Amino acid sequence: MSYSLKYRLSYWFNYPRRWLRRLLLLTGALFWLLLLSSVAWLNWLLQDVPDAAQLNMKNLQQQAINRTEQRLEQASGIDVITPQWLPLDAISRNLVYAVVLSEDADFFSHQGIDYDALLAALGENIKQREWKYGASTISQQTTKNLFFDNQKTLTRKFQELVATRHLEQALSKNQILELYLNMAEFGPNLYGIAAASHYYFRKPAAGLNAAEGAFLALLLPSPRRYHYTLVQNGNWSPSLRKKMQRILRDMRFKDYISSEQYDDFRSWRYAGLPDD
């Protein structure tokens, strides 16, 4: 056999090995390039997410106060009630129970994120081709109020989820509730439970009964719209009546109120803003 023929046979015999070696080198290079790019992207994505080690109640309370003041500064020319910070033990249990049952019934059992509800909301968003449902827990809403704006993107949602886990690691559930209730909007430019209790009922937050607590909880998903519907126009639609009764029924089911209280409050309606 001639040398030329042996060389050709050897070349074709070893060609698959060379091709495989080149493919492995290329795959390895692409893997490391993708890995390094992912790490760089995550670092950029998480640069606005607070570190759990830096979160404490004192700093977050000041952050909450600053954020609320910023919101009120944007309401120039509009009458506002100056917020007052209340510790959780100065807020009616009726209000606390009503808000938790209405906004996030599993608040004390989850770790900040309701993954089942999040996946369901994601499916609905994909179906409707818009970011409409957020499946936000009380912890997520608190995180958003503390650190983020109302931007609705997948990137912002991811940042919110990471920050929520950090918040849950740093604070107790009661501390998160205190932050939430002192920052939540209960009507146009009406922030915090102290201001809401005074505005709607002219009483301290510690004195709210179950019906009043359920009413304020009812406002939370859309405070400006419900303020216009329920307070300005007194329009209690059948759906809002059912929501109100459901909150009270859940409070009765959990033994937060008695059967007698439930019977007394189930037909309760907001009578309008009290006179000064």
C-alpha cells in the first residue's frame, strides 16, 4: 500500500476524533461564556436589591416614613392627613385580622411568596398577554412599598421576589405587618392606618371594631377606586357586599369574632365621613 493511500486512510479514520475534539472545545467555551454572562447579568439585576444583612426594623421604619413623605410631597395642592407611626400593639386586632384574611390568608405560614398563586397569576398574564395579576403577598407588597415603584416587568418582579425573601429573613411577621399597615394606602393620598382610622371614623386605630376593620381591609386592593365608589358615592354593589361579608365570615370561622358580633356586623354599611 502506497504512502499516499495510508495517509488518506489515516486522515479519514482520525477525522471524527478531530471533529469531536473541536466540538467539545467549542461547547466548553460557549458554556463558560454563558456562565460568565449569566453571573454578570445577575449582579446587574440584583444591584438594586437590598442585602438581608443590612435590613433591620429601625432602618426600615425610617425608610417607610421617607417613602410616604415622598408620596405626599407629590400630592401638592391636595389636602392630606399627616401620617403617624403606630406600633402593631396600638392597632386594633380586628383590623389586623381583617387585613390578613382579606389580603393574604396564608401570611403566617408562607415564607413571603405564595408560589402556587404566583404561577397561576403568571399563567393568566401569559394568556392575556399583559402583566395584570401579581399574586402579591403582604410581604411582597411591603417590599414593593419600601424599595420599588409601580413598574410591571418580569425583571422588576424577580427583584421584588428576591428582596421579599431578604425581608422575611431579616424581620418577624409582626414587624412586616407593622411596616405594611403604616405604609398602605387606604384612599387618595391617605397613607397608614392611623390616618385612615381618623379620616374614616374619627377614632384611634386601637378602637376599630370588626366591621370597621373589614371595611378598611376591603379598600386595600384598590383604595382610590373604592374610595370613590363607597365613600363618595355610597355605591355598595352586590360584589362589594359579598366581599365585606366574606371577610367577616372568615373572621368568625377563625374565632376572631363571636357569632353574635358576626350577626350584628354582617349588614353593616359605611355611613359616610363623620363631621369634624
